[in-house]
Amino acid sequence: MAKPPLHLLLVLLPVAACSGGGSPAPADSGSALTTYAGFERDFTTLGGDQVLLGSLMRGNKDFVSGSFSIIGQADEGLVLDYLGNAFQASDTPDLPATVRVLGRVRARSQATQSVVLRLDRDLGFKFDPFNSGASSETTLVAPKAVELAQVAGFMIVADAGDPAVKVWGSAAAGNVAPAFSSAVPAPAWDVALDEPSDRLYAALTDGTIAVFDDFLAARPAAPTRIIVPSLNGVDPAATSLRGIIHTTARFADQVIVCDIGVEGEAAGADGALIFIDGASTASGLTVPALIMDDPASGLMDPSDLVLAPDGRLRVADPTADRLALFNPVDAPARLAPIPARSSTLQNANGIAIEPIDAPRLAGVSDVDDPSTALAGLVVTTRPALGNGSLLRLDDDLQSPPSAAFDVAQPITFATLDVAGDAYVGYPGGVAVVNRFAKQRGTAPDVAFDPSRDRVVQNVLGPFDPPDPILEPVAVEVDDRGGLLLIADVGLPGVWVFGQSAGPAANATRRLLSGFSVGVNVPQGLDYDFDTDTLYVACSSGAVFVYEDFVAVPGDLPDRTITPGDALGSVQVSSNLHGIVHDAERDLLVLSDAGGAAGSGDDGAIYVIDAASISSGLVPVTTAVAGPSTGLDEPGDLAWNGDTLWVAERVNGQLLRFDGLLGLSGDAAPAASLALPDVYSVELNPEFLSPGTGGSITTD
């Protein structure tokens, strides 16, 4: 059977590193990229899989792919989320304890070698010279590992210095308190979550495993029971536990945990892997199904482990300076006690694995199949006074909103990523609301919570005040490329951030050419990842098209598309707002607000074919306009390849046009819903939000 494609991420502890052949790295190892070429060869030989490696060198955390590194400044366990971001704990000496979120580590390039504010974020305290009395609200002391509840949207941190298990929303950032903490009887080094059962396993340094039933539901939970591995049912068999996983790949309910034995090289190969079946109900002294402690295994101080879909187990051992791979024997019953392969990697400390599933990252603006199942719509309101609301409602427009959320800002536009987080524009930035697509918005969880949510702002520093994001009227998320794009009419232009950026971010780019206040401002965005093309709807009635948007950055549009009459000789558009690019049919769907707001039903919907090659004045193939349409100032659009939903801002209506491509002229909407101050509308597909719990695993 062919092996599934995998990516590995490995963490090395902070000492001078060796290449795969064992030669020492130069003292300034952060720049010794050639050192890592040997690592890549060793890993491709070792496992046959594509890899990413991590190496902490003199306080700098390096992610390595072949001979390329990203300096990350973190040193403990890590996990990958649904989007390919790495969450890594760090208790680096002389630096504040943090969890660092590194955006799209597998896709990083030489241009993003260092940890950069425009792509990455921290959960943790940062020293502020202007506020010397500030302290850490996170309460983190010595975080050792991070686990994710992918469905519920939580990050769970094992803090060995407190000791406690601390929980934040997976979107959180900055110096914020946890949503809740759960105390443990001894320091926790790692945690594993069985999310479907809401059960957490914490590997403790006293050789026991704390089990929390209903962990996320209880908030906070106390340990339900303690598992004490024992060979004879009388005496404890473990000394100090490290990495832990819960899996159903080998058996229906099994925990595998690392025991370092007596720590240090002098103790020799006294480490072990402990396998406990029936972990969900195990309690007290428990005889493991298997203890792999044969000195022939070479395990000294195993610190982390990961199980691949084919049943092979990879183990990081920092004292043995290696990554070991154990093959299943008579799968799935047991593993061979001697590694099938191993690679010399000095101080290998942590490892994570990510199955590749690119189709999962097609986002809400990429939907062009009418058969796509919808959970409904996500809508924003923007009243003249007050904050407005982030809403969920049915796509048939037959019922009022079922969920309402206060972002604590006067919001404008909202969109969703495939994990189910909402990105909501407001004057000053973008708020990221954790898992709004399928959760939240009903009492008591109805307001922005810093322990779960975050903001993205353009902040460079106190000595160089940057331009703020003044009035974001459109937000686009590219889940595959990890981009966050913002159309700003206050300081006219298009901002580009990394999707994982946080409150202390800076833009990667800003498109300014061709935009100016009162003349032409950007009002709608749609980015096509497959062709690397950005389409921008402008108040001049034109669409700016930026080809090779990421590959060949530039400030000027490569071409302009302007809706024209049947002959393509007269411009028919006045003030474009909403825009959708349908990649399957290669067409643009546009909303035109017409003249001044309230001047009558002068709004329109236009469709333009051959969007990928069109330029200049282009005849529209569909035009819907007239008094029956209810279009006065149509704004944002949502499209599924057949049906169009329109946020009609002046009339306070959400409109639905079925079979749009077959309509023309003064066509009445198939359905409408009165929604005062409606501003934006977005599809909420069923495929949003991960479908399995826990970290990305092999089950």
C-alpha cells in the first residue's frame, strides 16, 4: 500500500547542532544553512516522506526544509493546526514564556526566513519599555507542549512551571489571560486530547497520567482519575513521562507515552515507550499492553512521538541525538523493539506530523458548485451608531438570524476561513472571532473574548507610527496561501497581511497606485489562488486585476476590466462594490451601487465572462436592474455558482436571486429578508471547521 504523503516538523534543543553526518555546526549556527542539507537527506532516506525539521541553535529556533531555515525563537513541543500553522511552546531562558504561532511553516520561503510580525503571532507577554510595570497576563511559566482542539477551536498548553494545563482559543494572541486553567498533581510535560470524547490525557513528570473527562465542557475540569503504569499491578513502572498521544489507529482506545527513566546520558538506554489499552477507562495501577524498554531500542530520554497512518512510530530522543522510526510487526498489534531506521540529529526534542489534504483549504469565496451543502450565511450589520452585529442565518432567508455576536467594535465586513473563524473588519483593524461559523453567537458566548479571539492591526512600533487601517470595507482570506487582504477606503488601498498575524503586526504589502480619496477607492476583493490573481472592485466602476499577485509583487494592476454595453463601447457601471470571481466558469459577478445612496432603484448586478483574459471595456453578459429587483445600493455578494445573495444596504434587505445566469433586466428576487443596516454577506458552507477532533493525527 502506498504511503500517504506526510510532513514532519522536528524541534531541536538549544545547543550547537550537527549535520546528519555528525560534523559540528559553526558557532553562528543560525546562518549555517548548509548544515541542514544533510538532515534532509537523512530524513528522506529514513522515512521516504517530505519533511520539515526544527533546530534551536543558540537561542534561535530554525525550521528547516532541505537547506532552508526559518528562525523561530522557540524551543519546546509543537503541533500543527488545520491550516498548516505551527503552535509551539517556548520557555527559552531569559525570555518570556510564550506560545508562538508560525504561519504556514511548510510553505515558508527565503523571503520569510525569520519570524515576522506580518505572518506570525505570539501568545505571551512582551516587555514594554514604556510600561515597565506590566506583567504577564498569560500566567505561563514553563510551557512544554501544545495540543489543539481542532473542532472546538482551543489550544491547550502543558505548563510544567505552574503546574497546570492552560487553555485559550486557537485564534488568541498577545498578553491575555487563559480562558481557563486546570491544575494537575505534578508538572505536565505534554497533553493529548481525544476531542470526540472530550477527554484529555496529561503526561506528568512523576510518572503518572492525569485523565480529564469532559475537559472542555467542565471549564475548568479536575482530573477524573490518575493512571499509574505498573508491570505487576503493585509498583509504579514509570519514572518521568514526556510526550503522549492518544490513538485509535492501533487499537480503538490506546495511549502511547514516553518515559525518560533517569534523565541524562550517564543512565544509558533506560528510556521506554509505554502502551496502555482501554485508556479512556483505565484508572490507578494499570498494567500496560506493552512497555518497549529493551536497551536494544536505544531509547535514552524519549521526549516526543508521532504515529503515522501506516502504523509507523517516530520518536524524538534529545539525549540519544536521534530520530528513531519503529515499524509495526503483525500490524496493528505491536511494534518492533528495534528501530527500523534512525537518524543522527543532535538534541531532537519535538516532532509533529501533518497529512496533506490540499482540497480542504478551498475557502468560502471559492465555492462555485451549487450542490455545495450550506449551513447558512454569515452577515454583518453596520448601523450609523453602535457596533453592529455579526450574524448567522439560514440561506433560504425564511427566518430571522439564529445567532448574534458583538465584536465590541463598529464592524463593517466579515468573511470566514475553512477552520470556521470569522475575520471582521472594523476601523483600525480586523477582529478574528474564533469558530463563529458553527459555534458561538448564543448566550452566554455572544461577545468578543480576548482569551479566544484576537485583532490584527498594522503596528510597527512606538518610534515609527504606521498608517492605521482606517475603514476596511472588504476582507478576503486565502486559506491555501495564508493571506489576509483588506480593502481600506479610509486610506485608499489594499493591505496584505499573513493570515496568522496578530495585534502587533505589519503589512507585507500595500497596494496604493490608482487609488485616492474621493476619486477611486477599493470596495470589494476576490483572490484566486490557482491562478494567483487578485480582482478588486473599485468605486470608479472598474475592476483592477493583479496577475501573479504573490509570485511577482507589484503595485500597479496588470489590466482593468470595466463593464460595458453590448457593443463594449460605453461604460455601464458607476460604483462597484461586491465582487465574486467564479473560477469554474471564469466569470465575474459584480454589484453596482449606482448613484448616490437613496436615489432610487439604480443599483445593478453585472456578470462578465472570460474574466481571466478580459481587459478594457467588456460587454456584460448578464445585467439585472430595475425597480422590481429592489437594488438601490447593493453591496457585498455571496455566490454558489447558481444563486446570488446580495446585501442591499440602503433598503435594509438581504436578497436572493436564484438561477442568476438565466436572469436579465428587471427580475425580482426569489426571496428577501428585512435586515436593517445589513452590510456584508458570506456563505457558511458545511465543510467549514475541521471534522475530526484533537491534533492533526493519523486515525
